[in-house]
Amino acid sequence: MQSFGYVKATGTDKALAGFAVNARFIAGGTTLVDLMKLGVEKPSGLVDINLLPLDKIEPTASGGLMIGALVRNSDLAWNSTVKERYAVLSQALLSGASPQLRNMATTGGNLLQRVRCAYFREPSAGQPGGYGCNKRVPGTGCAAMDGFHRVHAVLGTSEHCIATHPSDMCVAMAALEAVVHVEGPNGKRTIAFADFHKLPADTPQIENALAAGELVTYVELPKPVEGAKSAYLKLRDRASYEFALASAAVVARVEGGRVRYVRVALGGVGTKPWRSHEAEAALMGKEATEANFRAAAEAALRHAKVRRDNAFKVELAKRCVVRTLKLATTA
Amino acid sequence: MDMTVAPDLGIGSSIVGKATSRIDGPMKTTGAAEYAADFHFPGMVHAVPVTATIASGRIVKLDSSVAEKMPGVLLVLDHGNVGKLYRTVPGDQNATNSEVRAPLEDEIVRHWGQYVAVVVANTLEQATEAAAAVKVEYEALPANVKASLADYDGKRKSVSKRGDPDKAFEAAPVKVDQTYITPVETHSPIELHASVVVWDGDRVTMFETSQGVVNHRVVMAQVLGLPVENVRVVTRFLGSGFGGKLFPWPHAALAAVAAKKLDKPVKLSVDRRMMFASVGYRPRTEQRVKLGATKDGKLLAVRHDYLNNTSILDDYDEGCGEATPYLYSVANLEVTSGLVKRNMGAPMYMRGPGAVPGLYATEAAMNELAGELGMDPVKLRFLNDTDKDESAGGIPFSSRHYRECLETGAQKFGWERRTPGIGSMRRDGKILGWGMAGASWVALRLPCTAAVEFCDTGRVCVRCATQDIGTGTYTVFAQVAHEKTGVPLDRIDVFLGDSSLPDGPTSGGSMVTGSVLNAIARGAENAIKKLQELAAETEGTPLNGAKVETIAFTNGRLHAKDGAAGSGTSFSDLLKAAKLARISAEGKTLATWEDPKSKGFSLHSYGAQFVEVEWEPEIARLRVSRVVSVIDGGRIINPKAATNQIAGAVVMGVGMGLMEETIYDERTGQPINGSMADYLMATCADAPEIDVTFLNYPDPVMGEYGARGVGEIGLAGIASAITAAVHHATGVRVRELPVRIEDLLESKVV
């Protein structure tokens, strides 16, 4: 049996001190425990951070919102400030997983969700005789390339990994330009959301900018853009409990019929929460028309790379972007 | 759903036919109901299978030396030390097994996930870890798990034939000739398969997830080489099976061998990943349907040639032609079947086997024919309705109200408001698609025995070795016992799911209700007769000395026929006076095929399914929004449970139409979407508005209660009604299930 240490940290300093090589912080456990059961994660120890005072949602001096890493997805989604001022985030959270999972899953944990690639989740992936998985064991190949990859990414892929980033919450946070606060052995620092998740490139095993032993403490949302509206739309095979085939988060302000501010992020199609500067550039200053939305969607997917079974995602994502732009720009 | 719940049930009220809440409901909601894996015994240990990681080949070396030394490990079973396990007698109707091969019989691997060893340890965690440490070396051969059945060898079996369908098709002025495909679907009940085995000397008790404890016992006796009386099989509650738990799977015998060798109770619970590889699935079907018709829509020719995949050793025929030969009137018809071997586990009956995939194809073809004719699809079915079973020499149907199903469904759905143009119907900015299909399912009365017992405590017990697989069997049996005895429901105990009870049928084919109710009724009558005799004989009781034929039995009381119902004595007082604990009698049901009164009839249930889909082309989102299901299933004993069956089947049909497909990795043969997150089924959020109607005509041939059972028929026709609705909304004709977003992106409707 794979035995592991377990400590329940009572303060952030203690949590950081308790962290050892190959340990993991555990909060809601909805990803980590699942992967431990599958034999994908084999930590030497768990540092339980659930007692840390990181479960508050508080206004910041600059008019934004500071979200503790332990705030549960449900609590964040139903928070009245989030619902009113960051609707895209509430909608994204409520479109994810199931109520039971959302009650457990935390803000920090959601940032660190692992991919849902069937091969990555195979117990023997990356082992001799098992499926190739560069994320599990670099250099062993990628079984998804020619395998079951209908749900895999078309943006940000590399020849080493095409797994889709599964989070809905992160797509909204990308569009909101959130900032991730972390604390580690070398102190505190902040990471811009766009820099937090890493593209697979040649190192698909590195998924984010956290250094060893660094703990996510808060996610900060900037002050809402004056006059902007936002929306999240998720498209999938069934109405609930399924990861996105394509999703979009939009924050936009239209004045006099023209787009004066816009942020577009895509989910379900990228190897990380996919902020589309291309779509934004195509829209800025343009009239808020269907034709311009379509042009923005085309721009967002221009560099899509498809495999045998996931080509449909390109068109689906475009339709998703167009509809979400409409939702965020109409009264 | 409209539902009238029976009011508080007074003594003597007849509740057969009334919506009745489940008598086992409180046990389930409080956790008191014990499912197979809930059984624990002192000293119980845990078995975990080691499964093949190739789909074809041979085990060259199986090294369990590391595993055996791991903490808590007690035993590693493999081909070398499993000992004698036998096959079941071919063709033995009382011992139907899921797989031909006995577990660990040889060292050949024929499908991914095949059990190659079993590790037993003190805890589940120890056994799991040790199972992963068993090293197996294989000599792998190329495996074939290809979805397409194009490599079929050309051998066909004619299932049903009349006239000259090929000639008639050639000459027909209007034709449809299409191939329809259904993918592999995995049963996926919420309760995992499990066996808990306890030996007492050479007698064994097996707590099983079984839809048929009597058959399971006979199979286990044969496989383990035991006299049948030494085996007892118990399934008190089942977290559903959908057919996947009809017959034993290899894990049961392996758990029994391990328990015997260790002389300890053993639990083996099949995990979800294994459930996708080793306990059956509905095979892929490829069905070519040819329909020839006159310009007026009268069928001239039907040809239905289907293929399904099967495993290497098992010749499983899905039986897609089940409903084809009798549903419509046509002079020229042939149904043929063909099998294609795959390196996959054995297929197994899944809700509405044969008829459900078969009717998907034939009813989809009927809808296409209606399109060719420019005719309303309901009218096309009226036109080809029949009043005799033309496949069986024109014998009459016992009770057939197919036309009324169609009429009632059309009326409830509002079908006359349908405009046939593609994308022509709109509501709230969404495009509506309306489609329909017919449904049918076989009915049979299986031979069985039930016992009814009166106790001095005032309680009545019903006993039968059949099962409640989550459908409400406990409750309908209690309803009939109540009707016959007048004893209120809360004083009726129903005992099922134990092979030591009087022989009852396997819970399959929607046949338990229609079969067992007759036996219970006869058992109650026979037991009441004994009470009447006892009343006449027992000194010091009010009816002592009376002639038996003058004694009536009303609401649990024995009284003079010409006296008031409240006079005389209660049966419990009578038993006490006679110093008897209980008095019991059996009743039997005669099989329909043995009963002269039913022999000459074609017995089937019928239905009509009407489906509305909503289509948003802007975001390629399609959802089933409304279903009207009208069922002619004989008399409905418990409308609440029956409605639940049909509504559940409708939701399953949404999954079949739009989501379900087991996908095999062609390189390894592994079902690669084998988890509840990745194998998509309809969720509660996908459930449409469902309107269930029962015509409620008793089937006189089925016996006193006229019930035919409603477990399967609700699923029949749903997928073809969905694909018709999808075509109506989107213009896309999907002939390979499930309908996917990829297909719908082709739609030109805006």
C-alpha cells in the first residue's frame, strides 16, 4: 500500500513548514484524492490546509475582491458581490461539476485542477507497457494523439500533449484578469493570471508557475470595469456534470454601439484557460454586430490545430464565442 | 406527472391498480436495506482481480512472488492453482451463464480486462495494492476491437421469413434502403457487481448482485461442482441491473473458490473500471433495413439484416429482429442475423435486448418511408397495422391496442399541430423538432411458485425466489396479497431474493409481475382454504363444526357466509386457539407456452413514443424537451411504480439517442471512457418533461390480473423518435447513434 504522511496545518507558516519534497497541499481533495485512488498521484505526505484562515471573500481597498484560496466553489458562486459584479465568474462556477463537488472544491484547488485526458488518468500511464503520457512521465509519448481525443484541445497544444485544461472557473478569471497570490519558502508574491498556467510545450509535466512548496493563498479580482457586462457560456453533450467541449467568458463594455472594452477567454479548447487577445483585438473599437463577433471568433480560432476526432470543436468554439459576445453586449 | 397516491389504506380496500408507495421505501431511504456488498461477516477478507492489459494473446509468465509477500496478502489465485471450475451444461435453460469459459480456465487472453488472477488480502487496500504488484508477461497477438463490423464473414441465419421480400422490394414503387448503427452501450447500474461468499463445510451461501437467484444457484452448483442443494444465493436488494446482472459473471465463482481455500468469508466487489470490461454490454449493431411500399404507403416488403459483435468464445445474438415480424402487416419479409467476433468481453442483454436496437432501426426506416411518401408517420403506421401475428401463421394477439397508443399519444402530444417542413416550428427563439415511433415488447408468463402464509401474529408473509431489482416488485406482491387477504399493507411481509424460497423467475424481460401475481393469488386462495378447514375443526372457536363451504374469509376474518364480516374470528385468533404458529400454502403459475388457454396467442405489449427536441443552431445545442409515452402493457398493478419504470426508460432513451457509447482504444482493446464521468448518460438535468399514459387494458390471456410488465418497453422507440425529431428540427438524418454535436454542426437550418 502506498502510505503517506498527513498533517493538519493550523496556520500558513505551519503549512509551509510542513511541506516536504513530493508532498501535496490538500484542500477540498476533489482532484487529489481521485488521482491518488487511480495511482496517478502518489504523494509522500499531505498537508491539510483546511484550517487555514483563507476562507473569506473580502473587498479590497482598490474596489476589487480578495478571495481566499479555501473559499468553496459554491460559496463563491452564490456570493452576492460575485453574482452582481462578476457574473461571469458565478456563471462559470455553477456550470462546473455537480453541487456535491462544488461544495467541496476550493478556489485554490480549482486553479490546480489536473487534466481529464483518459490516458493521463490511467494508472499505468508513462510506465513500461502502459500508455505514453508525457505529463506523467516526460519522454514516454502521448497516447491521445492517435487515440481517444474527441475532448482534447485545439489551442495551445504541442507535439507532447493535447490535454484540455478542464476548469470553468479559470476561464472566467482569465477574462477578469485576476491575480493569484502565493506564499512560499521565499515569501509572498503575486502572479498575473495569464502567467499562472503554463502551455505544455516541451514540458507538459509543468502545469503552472508555482515553485516547490508554494501555496496559493488568494485570488484577487480587480475592480469591475465601469459599465461592463459579462457572461459565461458552456457547450457540452449533456446539460450537467460534464466538462466543456467549448466554453467562453466575455467581459465587455459597449458605448454608442461600439466595443470600448472587451476581454475574451475560452475553455474546453485550450491546454490552459485561453485568453484570446486575437478576438479582443478584432473587436476593439468595432461595432457590436454579429458580423464583427463572428470575425472575432474566427480570429480566436485561427491557429487551432485539430486531430482526427476533435475538429468539430473549432466551429463549436466559434459559435460559443459569438453567442457569449451577444450575451455580454445586449441588455 | 399526474399521480394519485392511494389514501390511507383501510382493511379490505382493493389497491391493485392504485398508485402505491413502495413498502421498502423507508428501508432504502434510511440505509436499512442491505445490498450484496453491504454484507459483512467476522473474519471476512477481500478479493481483487488482476486484469489483462492486452486484448488478445497468451500469458507467458505470471509472477505473484512479490504480491504474496505483501502485508495482509493471503492468497493469489491464477490458472495454475484455481483448481477445478466447470462450464455449465450447454443449452440448460435452468443454468444460463454469461460466459462459456470457466474463470481462469486457460492462459489465453481474449479481451482487455479479462481476469488473469485474483489477490485476496485482509483488507481491500492490501488486496488492491498487491493485485497491482502481480507481474504478468504476455505474448500479445493482434487484437480486433474495431467498431465497424465490415469484416463480417457473410454467414447469416434466417430468423423469420415469409413470401419473397427481395422480389417484392425490387418491384415496390417506393423504397427505403438504409443501414442503422447502434454503438456498444454499457449497462452501468449505480450498484457495482459484488459477491460475498460464506462457506459452512461443503455448503455455500453467496450474497450476490443477481437478477436471478434461482438460475444463479444452479450455475454456481455446476461451475463449482456441488450438488445444487448445497448452494444458496441471496439478493435482497439490487441497485438495478438493466440486464447486466441476469446471469453470473466470473467474479462470483472466483470469490467462492477463494473463500473455500481460505475457509474465510470473502468479498469481491467489481470496480467501475472493471464494470466496463467484464460484466457485459449491449453489443454494437449494424442493421440494414429495406422497406418497399405502394404509393399509398402499404408495406409490400420488409428486409431486416442485422449484425452484432460478440466475444471470441460466446455466440451472443442481439436478436434485433424481435419485433420486426409481427409489428406490421406485410406479405413479404425476412429477418437475418450475423455475428462478428471481437476481442471484447461477452455481450449481455440490456434493457429491451434486441427489440430496442431493432425497433430503433425499423421505426427509423418507417419514418424515412413516411418522408418518401410525403405521409404523416402516424398515418403510415395506422395503414400498416395488423390484427393478427403474420409471423406465426396468423395467430391472434392476446391483446393489442397499438393503434390506440398512437392515437392517444398523438392527441396528448398535440401532433396535429406539427408542420412537416424542416425547421418550420419555433418557440422562444428555439427551433422545435417533433418525431415519433412505435414500440413493442414480448410478454410471457414464466412458470413459478409462491407461498402465502398466515401467522399467529396477525401478519401475512409472501415468499418467492424472484427479485426486486429496484422496480417495485416487493410492493406489487404486497398489493396482491392485500387484495386477497384484506390484511393491511403494513402487516404484509414480502420475502424475495433468496434461492431457498419457492422457485421464482429471473427478473428479466419484464416478466416477473405478469408471472408471479398469479402464483401469489393461488397461494393466498389455498392458504385461506386451509384456514377455513382449520376454523371448522378447531374446538372452542366460533366456527367449529361449521361446513367448510359455509365459511367466508373477509378482511382477515373467518366468518359464516350468512353472518356479518365482523363476526367469527380473526385468523390470528384462530391460529392461536389451534396452537399453530402459522399456516401456509403454495400457488403455482403455469407457463404461457404450456397453458392451453394461452398457447394459440401472440403476446406482446405496445407503445407509442412522441418526442420534442429544442434546437439552437447558433450554439449547436440540442435538448430533448418533451416526451409523451403511451403504453399498452396490460393491466397496471401499481401506476406509481409503473410510471417510474417508463419515465426512467425515457431518460435512458435520451442517453441512448444522444450520449451513450462505449469507446474502445483500438491499440489496447480497453474501453477507454470507462468511468461515470466519461461514459455519458443522461443526468437529471437532461430529463425532459415526461407524460406517461397507460391504456390499462387487462390482457385476459395473461391470467387473473391481466398484467404484462413494463420494465423494457419504455425504452423502445425513444431513439428513433429522437432521430426523427432531430431531422425535423435540423434537417440532419443521423443513422448512427448517438446523435452528436459533430453531426448537428452540419445543419443548414438557421
